[in-house]
Amino acid sequence: MADPFVIVGGDAAGLSAASKFKREAPDREVVVLERGRWVSYAHCGMPYYVKGEVESLSDLLSLSPAEIVERGIDLRRGHEVTGVDPDAKTVRVRTDSERYDQAYGDLLVATGARAVDGPIDGADLEGAFTMHDMDAAAAVRAFLTPPAEIDPDAVDGEYVDRDRVETYATREPPEAVAVVGGGYVGVEMVEAFEAYDLDVHLLQRPDRLLPPFGETASERVIETLRERGVRVRLGTAVDEIVGDGRAEAVVAGDERIPVDLALIGIGIRPNTGPIEDAGVELGDSGAIAVDDYGRTNREHVYAAGDCAEMCHAVTGEPEWVPLGLTANRAGRAIGATVAGDPTPVGEIAGTAAVKAFETECARTGIVDRDRAREAGFDPVSETITASSRSGYYPGAAETAVTLVADRETERLLGGAIVGTDRAAIRIDTIATALEAGMTVADVERLDLAYAPPFSPVWDPVLVAAKVLNGSLDAP
């Protein structure tokens, strides 16, 4: 069949697009080109697999390759796209045994992002990892498990890099671990490592953890980690990982910290390599620039997921916020559009959640006041602490809520929440308010549910809105 819908990348955005397209246009061909072996897996679940809360690697698969093929999708694993020619409407494909050009009628670039390990020297040593693929997760869990206790069923699936896993499965488990970077992955992996009773060091270059979540969340998470025995070092830049073939220590300035395993979680970058010479425009973030329907500046070429920007709900400007729902939603919309039903990819607010043991954090919109000023707002913020349930009901815990608003318009700009009792899920109220363009007074008047087991009469979000509204009214 001529001119199929070709998708580069077989994970969240790519397979959401392929599945939606095939449902809407069952008679048209869709080809998914994936350079690796793993497809349709949950990146966010890997720390919990390492910890052991997720029993087997295959539990992280949303769809198996066989299930994808059953949907009528031509899935080609081990097929790397090395370039795109929008004029000829072809992509250049490389496999272990051949090179060929694949024609397309419409093209979706869903190449995701890649983990950053530079400028840290020694990131290629054995025992140094980034947590950005399933093989890394399998290898780390094998390394953490005593050889006599390795469960083959936990490292299941025909796609696992068996040689890599077996290399670490034969070693004695590490005793000391360094986690470099205090973002989502760093905090989640600290929790995973602590479960193995290791000596855990967390080294963070900035002066707070989880910077997008605000100061209060950072302080609460640091307190939680230190109570668990984690050695948290802020304002500490790791220069290199050293060792004779294997990681033996991390070096930060004049300090050398002996470790057996180093986990680098200092960020990701959009993977735009395949379109470098295709004349596809990139945004200021370095991710692919798209319009409201995921279209790039080249005709019939779309982009979605961690390689593409999207419009921010608060600023109205393009932003790069790589998150799972963002990728799935945009891919699904593009699949519908290519099938003949034009569907906007929607806006984003950067809504996210993370936990450090019992401490839950969540954020949405603009939390940082300096960033709000850069976006043209006059920010006013308040942070309150309120009970998660009626004070007399068992399980009630302190919940801190930060809200940020624009003084002139009184529009809500963002918020963050931290607590131990169902704190993170409350961020959805704030995210919905942002999408609706509500003012702080609008939020204060929301009719949220009340019953002692679930919330006090004044939910913590309502308390925060009430206090912030008072600040906006003050001269």
C-alpha cells in the first residue's frame, strides 16, 4: 500500500497515534519504526521495578509487540531512522542487515528524549547507570540482588539485554550508592536504593531538591530523606566517576566519595537527531516546534512526545515539558488528525507528582515567582498548612499548599502541594482551575467534597485560595 502513515518511535506518543489512526482509518497502512527492542513501556515505573514493588519487567509493558501487530500495525523493531527527506517524503532506515528508504504519506516524529550524563567523566564505567531504558532497570535490579536470590521471572521478556543483566547478576551487591541529581528520577531512585539497606548519597548541584516543586516541597523531601538515613548534599556538583573499569567513587570538588554504584539523573534532552537535516524547525528549548495540531513547519510532518514542544496553558507560549500524559494525549490527537478528524493536541500545565517514601509532592503551572515575572506577570504567592482530613478523624496529616497568582488579573498561575495523606492527587483541582483560566476568587468558591474521612470542611486548596485572595485584596 502506497504512502502509509509512518511513525518514528514505538512508545507513548508513537503507539497512541498508531492505535488511534488504525481505529479511525482501518483500511490505511501504518508503519512504526522503532530502533530498539522494547516498545510501549512505562518509563515512570522503572524505579518501582528496581525497588521490587513491581514484580516483573513485563509488568511495565502497556502493549506487547504481538498485541500491537494484532491491531493491524506494521511494527518494525530494530529499525533506526537516520534521516528524513520531506521533499521526497521518505525516511532513511538502518537495520543490522540492510539500509532502505521508507516512503510516507504522513510522518510522525515521536523519538522521545535521551538521558544526559555529561559533563560527568566516567559515566561509561561499569556500575554507572542512567535510568532511561528497561535494560538499565533490569541490570540495576540484578546488581542489587545477591546472586543466589536472583529471580529469573523478575527479568522476563525476550527483549532483555541478557548479557548485560548476567554481568551484574554474578556480582556481589553494592554497599554504597551515589545518586547524582535531585529531580524526579533521583528522588525516586533514592527510595529504591534505600529498600536494599545501602549507604545512599544524593548529590544535587542546585541548592534545593525538585526545583520545579518549590521551596516548601524541597524542604519536606530533604527532611524525609535524611530521616531515612540518606546523605543529602546540596550545592554539590559531581565532576567525575572514577574507578579501574568499574565505578569506585564519585568526585565532587575536593571530596572523593567511595561507592559501588552511581546513578546519574541530571536530566534529559529531546532526541531530534533524525530530523537534523530535514529543515524541521526547533523551538528555543531545542525540542521540535509544532502548532496546535502537532504539525511542524514541513508539510505532512508531525511531532509529539518528549521530542516536541507544546503550548503552555498559563503563558500561551511554547514549552518543553516531557511527561507521560502529554505524550499519550498528543499522539492520540495526531492519529485522529491524520485519519481525517482534525484534533488539537491540547495545552499543558506541567502537572506532575512524585513521592519520597511517605512524602507526596505535586505541582502545576508556574510556581517560581521569577519565572512568572519573566512571563510578564506580577506574581503574588502564599503557602499555607492545613489538615488533610477533619482533625478528629484518624489519619489526618499536615498538608502544605502553595498558590501563585497574578496581582493585576487575580488569575491563578500555579500551585504546589506536599504532604503525607493523599496530598498529590489534590493538585488536579488546581490544574483544572488553570486550564479553565480561573481567578483565585473562583477557586475559593469551588464546591469541593467534604466528609471527615476525606477532607476537612475547608479543603487545603480552598484554605490556600482564601489566604491568597486576601493578599491580592491587600493594598
